[in-house]
Amino acid sequence: MTHAEPEKNDAAMPGTHRASIKDIARLAHVSHSTVSRALANSSLVNTETAERIRRLAEQAGYCPSAVARSLVTRSTRTIGVVVTNIADPFVAEVVEGIESAANDRDYSVFLANSNADPAREVKAVRSFHERRVDGIIVTASRVGAVYLPMLSEMRAPIVLVNNQHPSEFVHSVTIANFEAARDITRHLIEEGHSRIAYIGDQLGGQSDTERFEGYRAALDEAGVPFEAELAVRGNGRAEGGVDAACALLEIAAPPTAIFCYNDMTAIGALRAIHARHWRVPRDISLAGFDDLYLAQYTDPPLTTVRQPMREMGRIALDTLFALMRGATTPHSIKVPGQLVVRESTGPNTKEGLECSSYSFSPHRMAAK
Amino acid sequence: MTHAEPEKNDAAMPGTHRASIKDIARLAHVSHSTVSRALANSSLVNTETAERIRRLAEQAGYCPSAVARSLVTRSTRTIGVVVTNIADPFVAEVVEGIESAANDRDYSVFLANSNADPAREVKAVRSFHERRVDGIIVTASRVGAVYLPMLSEMRAPIVLVNNQHPSEFVHSVTIANFEAARDITRHLIEEGHSRIAYIGDQLGGQSDTERFEGYRAALDEAGVPFEAELAVRGNGRAEGGVDAACALLEIAAPPTAIFCYNDMTAIGALRAIHARHWRVPRDISLAGFDDLYLAQYTDPPLTTVRQPMREMGRIALDTLFALMRGATTPHSIKVPGQLVVRESTGPNTKEGLECSSYSFSPHRMAAK
DNA sequence: CTGAAAGCGCTTACAG
DNA sequence: CTGAAAGCGCTTACAG
């Protein structure tokens, strides 16, 4: 009766049964409460029995059930992250920041793609709610304000990263779109450009609006007239950049500089520009937004605005934790972007708006 | 007693209390079993009462607890995905495939980064096990075989995508590294190249070994001697490609073509090549592996091997489901890569190995 | 220091 | 069609 051998084997090979706290209790000849305490390293249990219990649990291959624990502790130690699409490099870097910060706190993260579909976004949030996540982060939310009423009936706080919904949301971390776009446009103006195009994102989120406004503001303050034909729409991805840049290069007096909604758009624009055998920045300057890892590796390396994506992810998670701990004050954090001047922007080589003399590119001449 | 108004309000505004099945039962004057059935659309319950219950639940803002349900049904409807790093575009696309397929089946996905650290990888798998995920997918596993013993004590099946561990694992989906690398090297040989370099991945996973072997095989079958100085090591990222390509361009008789472990490496190599003012493919041909979205947007667009990343993600999930449904046969799926010839590779313009005549690049001349 | 008891929020035989 | 009961695997007062 005192030798635990047969019982141990019994529990170690329970056929289809997974060892629970009760099995360990039987093995150790104690109550399951004691096992629970021992496994939680509670000081309430005798050091030696605790040791023995832990050894037994180890041998039996015991693995505690987080779901059972969650049910009683009313905390799952999980957070839900809904993104537009994880294959978007911007999103992936934000998620990396979130995951890393969550991991530091021993939290697990659920990931869901909304594909920028508001219905799927809401569905994902609902699903996370059912799963009783402790908090939710949604990047580039399309519905923002919708969460206000949900917020009260859901226990889980929500933090938005780069909310795309026009109305403000209580808890959010956002890049300073207006200022950053203004800065980069100013940079272009300082380089002598006045025919500066903007390739936006036709999904028309809030960032696009704000970046466009920043661009307009820089133009206005410099007394550069805004030309509607120079403001065109991409889709936030490279294909959109290709098409939009093609259109821009077609017009009678093409721009000498292009500011793109984001780096992916700029990468597409770069492709279109190269296809025409124009040189960057000699024939045309090009600027992006985001500072993706790739922006350093385009040819030439891309002038852009750095969004600290990983940090924004971490900040979102920190905010979420503050909220989870009971904070109720609004957390609307605006992160400054940082102008990163690389080699894709340079001085305007054309005198005045119409030039006929100084051009490196035969194709460009042909286009006139 | 019959008018439910006060009680309803009572449950709708429960202060800090979240409505449970019991609250709805009280509201509907039925047992909580009936509520459970009604909410599950069981045919066992009177249509009208079911309707009423559902209405009440709706009004009360009832949201079922997936964790309670999971405890009893012994299925969480979640899967765990551990990746090296979600910011790696290859990984992100695989995860997109997994998430999309999981979503189709109403499963949620946990995401964890291992940062290619075997310890973190195992820790992530353990954590998923605690969370009682129904299945686990790990991409680029560094420990592969370690899971064999875990497999029996864990309930959750494991599927490996592009296992990097030298020993085989029971359930996996892998790209046909050897064949694909051989194909792309053959392509280079057909273009007249014989000084073909390989930039590997020094983390030295299984894919690197196999791709290197494919490269060697193509060389051998064409009777092209292998030169050790042309096989150098990158790190799978652009920086590594830059450094490795720089080294390659330094040697006395530089290669006329470079095959890179992956596209990111090629993107770095491209940068180094351009920095020297060499032209691709005129001065040197360059090939990658993966066919990242970006491979179409490099300048020139990159010749590479297409890995169907999203599909591989879906296949991994399908395999996982087969296993979850009780399949026990090994599932080692080898997916063929597909050669995608773009503009970064072209005919060798040098006659013989040593050339002194025909060169477009002044820098190249200088380098000799 | 230890155990018996209650309970987290559900599902599902079992008996009417 | 409905309800009472048991139980999923834990944690945590409560009483010794």
C-alpha cells in the first residue's frame, strides 16, 4: 500500500486519460487542494510534500489546464489582436511588438485577420469576447466608434492602433499623420520641388485623410498651389502605386516629386518610374511613409517617415494592461513619426514648372 | 410575477456581473439546461420558448463563455502556431494561409514567436499544450524530433512546416528544396553561367542544406566544378545578403551569377551589387528563393522559386484537422517549388572564366 | 500545514 | 419537450 509504483504507472499510462490534479492527488495520497497548492508553489504546503507532489506530477507528465484555471480565476491571460492582414509588413511589425510584450508578461495572443472588412472585424472582436480574452487590440480599425457601446458590456478593454475610423476612440495609439506628412512634404519643398504629387489610399481611412491634409498644409504654408491632378489614389499596396505613378507620369506636366501614402505604394511607384527609365531622384523624387524594413533596400533607399511599429505595438499592449488593471482615463497616445531622409529624394533639377533644357532622361523628353 | 420587466433590467445591468446561462434561465423561468439547449439551437426544445430565450439572451447582452464550454466539450476550437518571427514576410504569408483556413472552420489561432530560439520554441509549444489547443503548427522548427515523445503525452497533434531539424518528423509539409534549388541552378547554367555562387543561411537549417545540395547537384550534372570560395554564408535576411555579396564581389574572379538562399538575401545582395554600380543581369545574374510578394517589385524583378506559402499554410491546417479527426498515418507532404524566371537572370556575357574584354561596368574592370 | 466544500459557466446523459 | 444532477479541472475561502 505504501509503494506507489503500480499506481504511478497506472496514471502515467492512463490510456486515453490525461492526468489531472486528482490523479496526482491519488498518487501522492493527499487531497487535490494540496496538489493545487503545491503546484502553485504556495507557502501553505509542507516543503517536502510539495517537493514530492511536484516530482510525481512531473513523472506523470501532468500539464495543468489553463482553461480550467481560467474559468475559476476569471482571467485567461490572453489578448486578442485583430489586424487587417498579417501579410502586410507594417501590420506584421506591429504584431511582433505586441507579441513580444505579451510574451514578457506570460500572456498568449490570439490573431485574427479582418481583411479590412468591417463585418469580419466585428466578428473577430466578438469571437475574442467569447473566448474571454483579457484585452483586445485592433489595428487599422474600420469601425472604431462601434466599440463604444460594446466596451461597457464586454469586460475586455480595447485599444486601437492607427484607428481608421473618422470618429475618435477612447483608447488608441496613433502615428501623428498630419505632422509627419507635413514634414516630409516640407522636405520635398526644401529640395526645390513645387509639383509634388500625393498618391493616397483609396480605402480612404483616417490616416489617408490626415496625411493628405499634412501634405496640403505644407503646400499652403509654402505658397505652393495645390493641383488636383497631382492628388491620385492608390490602394496602400504596390500594385496601386504602380498604377497611380503611371497615371502621374502621363500627365502633361508631370510632378518632380511624389509623396506616397506608404512605403508599399512607393515601392510600386518606383517600379513604374523605373519601367519608364526615369531615375530616382535625378528625374523625380519619391517619398514613402512607414519605414518598413524594406525601405532601406529599395534602389535607391527610400526617404520616408519612420513609424516605430514595434514600439507602437508595445505601447498598445502597455495601455491595454493599464486598462486591465482598472485604469479608466482615456489613453489617446499620439506617436510622432520621424523623417528619414535617404536617397530617393533630392533637389529639383528642373527650373520652374516647365523645363525644356536639363533632362537626363530621353524617355522623359519623349513624354513631353 | 409574470411580467419579466424588473428582472430583465436587473440582469441587463448587473453592475459588475456578466450575464450567464443561469441569469437567462431566471429571466425566462426555465432551467439553465433549457437555456443551453435553446442557445445551441437544439431541436429538443419548444420552438417558441427557444425563440423567447434567445430574445432574452440577446437583450441581456449574453455572450457565452468559450472557456466554460471548452472545459466540458474537451475541445477549445483553437490551434497554436509557433513561428520564428511574424515580421519575416515568408512566415507572415504562411500564417495568413493558416489563419484563413482556421477561420473558415471557426477556429481561432494563437500566435507565438520563437525567434528561432529552440528553448522559446519548446516553451511556446508547452504553453499551447496548457491552453489545450486542438492542434499545433510550427514553422521552421529547430527541434523537430523533440516533439516525437511529446506527441504521445500531448493530445494535440503537431504539424511542421519547413522543418529545419535534420531528422524527419512524422507530420510535415515541406517545400522540395533540393529539386527547386537544382532547377534554378540549372536555369543559371543554361544561361551560360559557370561561376555560380551560393549565399546560404548560416543558421544552417535543413532547408539550407538541401538547397545547397540541389545547387551542387546541378553543378555536378553539368560538369561545372564546385568552387568552395563561391559558397558563402548569409543569415536569411537582407543584411546577410549585403555582406555576403560584398565578399563575393571582392574575390579575384567574381561569380557571374548568384543563387541566394531566399529572396530577402537576394534583396540584400542586389543592394550590394548596385552599390558597386554593377547592373543586374548584365553584369551579374541574381536568383532568390520563396517568391515573396516583393520579388516582383525589386529592380529588376527577381528570378526565384515560388513557394506557395498560403497554400502551404492551408495544407498544414488541413493535415492538422485530419490528425485531429483521428488519422494516424504519417503525413509528410512535399510541395514542389516553381521556377519563376523574371529579369534578374540573363545570359552570361563573359567568355570563359577569365574575361578581360567585354564589360559594361567600369567598376568591374577596376575590381580586377 | 491540510482537507472538505463550493463554485467558475457550461454540456449532456438520465429520468420523467 | 423539460429539469435535476453530474461533471469538465481547476482555485480558494473556510474550518480545523
